[in-house]
Amino acid sequence: AQSEISKDKKAGLSQLKLIERKLKSRYAVIDNLNDEMRMIDNTIFNDNREIYRLQKELDTLKKQYARTIEYAYKNRSSYDMMNFIFSATSFNDAVRRVSYLKTYRQYRDEQVGNINRTQKDLSVKINTLTQDKKEKGKVLLEQNKQKEILEGEKKEKNQFVTKLKSREKEIEKEMAAKRKIERSLQSSIAAIVKREIEAARKKAEEDAKKAAATVSTSKPVEIKSSTATNPSAAVTRKVNVLENTPEVTRVSVGFENNRGNLPWPVDKATVTAGFGRQKIEGTSIIEDNIGLTIQTVPGTNVKAVFDGTVTTVYDVAGSQAVTIKHGKYFTTYYNLSTVNVAKGASVKMGQAIGKAAQNDDGDGEIIFVVNIESKFVDPEDWLKNR
């Protein structure tokens, strides 16, 4: 019975994380719909304004054309036109009057063309407005639908929080066990990083002694600095003892340049526990995680997020872990059922290093950790957005 309670409780914690992420995604969807609605409202406003302008323009054109027709009607006879021409005071005046009559006819034709074009533009704009209103109706329906789903998810979350609160003591025991494992993992990683730094520092000291001995037994030579003639080529990067070769420095720089763009260690990833200190809503339980707890498919490939060298393959609380060095950066992959790499092996970005083991609930789960030297940092700052 106790194991069933434990399993239910763990499932509740995991499910709460999933519900919270669903809520976050739902809020994002609703925000996008709100933005879309604002854009449509703005378009409809502009459509209405343009329709008003076109209607005013059309009314003006029709009034002008009506006056033209009225004038033409009053002077419609051939006698009137001939009288207009022959009443000219000179031949040149008569030519100008003939030209005026031709221009007047063209003007009337242009008026008709302007009226037709404006009517067409008005019709098109009215159709556009109709379509925009239909689109607004669709977005409004989708918006209401998403809000209903949101309310359901909020209710679901509240139910889980109530359930977890009633089991707070049991949950705290499980969290204490998890914290113990994470502290062991943290200590192991810290020891690995410390060992790598000490080894790199020792090598640097030995290299410096060898270089000094070589200089003391050699003739002095003039060394020309390439940066003297090319200031832009000067290296401004702070020297780090772990970046002790050009190749290692290249890997380190490549890692940091890919911040926010590194691939996830598993293809199907759902974060069920984030980095750092966080309180479980509705309870007094506090998590303090050194990395990301990622739920995935049991047995799925766990892959290196960047090129590097395997520093250690080790065991923590019965589960396997792999730590990979990327210059001054380190990534750790914990809770592997099998491991495909060995200490000292070079790995490439996307290379499978092992398979994800199951947690107590039977779900695939790994813990992914990122270090800058001995400092633990939030892995989600380094991974691609999903």
C-alpha cells in the first residue's frame, strides 16, 4: 500500500509540472489570439475609414457628373454648339472653342471612368471588410474555446495542488530522497571539475617550466608580434586554465557561441523539474535542482549536446552518469540505463552516449546538468526553445 501511495504521489508531482507547462502554453496561445484580434480590429477600422472616404469621393464624383450632364442637357442641340463656335471673335478663338468642346467630352468620359473605378474600389473594400469580420468571428470562437480549455486546466491544477497538499509529508520524504541523490551527483560533478582544473593547472605549470628552460639555453631571438601590425587580430578573450590548447579553446568558444541554440539531449523532452530553487504551489515543499529533470521515452538515445571529451563515466545511487568536457564547460547526463562511451573518448554533437533509464513511475527520465567550470547554471539558457 505504501509503494502505491508513493507512486501516486510521484505521479502527482510529475503531472503538476506537466499541467503548469500546459497552462503556460495555453496562455501563450491566448496571447497570440489576442494579438491577432487586435490586428483584425485595426484592419477593420482602416477598412471602415477607407470605405467612408470612397463613399464621400463617389458622392462628389456623382454630383460633379450630374452638373456636367445638366449643363450638357441645356446645351444639347447642334445649333447651340454651332452658335458657340461661330460666335468666336476670330479664327483662333473658334479653334480654341472646338478644342474646348472636345476636351469637355473627354472630361465627361473621365468622370464616368472615375466613378466606375471608385465604385469598383468601394465594392472590393466592402468585400474585404466582410471577410475581415468573418475572420474576426473565427478568431473570437477560437479565443473563447481556448479560454474554456484554460479554465479546465486551471481546475485540474487546483485539484492536483489540493491532492499534493494532503500528502505533503509523504511528498517531503520523497523529495528528501531526491535531494540526497542530487547532492551526491553535485558532489561527484564538483570533484570531476576540480580534478580537471587541477590537472590543467599542473600541465600549464610543467609547460611553463619547459618553456623557461628552453629559453635559458637558447640564443635570444627577436619575436615579432602579429598583433602589432594587425591590432584587430588581438585576442581579448580571458585566459582560462582549462583552455590549454587551440583545439580545446575552439570547442569552448563554440559551446558559448551556441548559447540558446544547443540541441536537447533527448528528442522527446518534457521538463518536469526546472533548475534552481522553486516552491511547489500550494505546499511548503521547496525544490532546489542542480539541473533539469527531463521526462522522455524509456530507452531513448541520450545524445551529447556539443563536441567534447568524456571525462568520467560513473555511478550515483545505482544509476549511471556521463560527464563531458567542452573546454571550460561541462555537461552531465544522469540516469542512464546503458552507456556507449568510455573515459577519454571524443564525442560529437548529437552522438548517442547512452540510453535513458526509467524513474520509479516507469517513465523515461534523465537529469541534465551544465557547468561553467565549477558553477552550476540553468541548462534551459543554453538549449534551443522547444
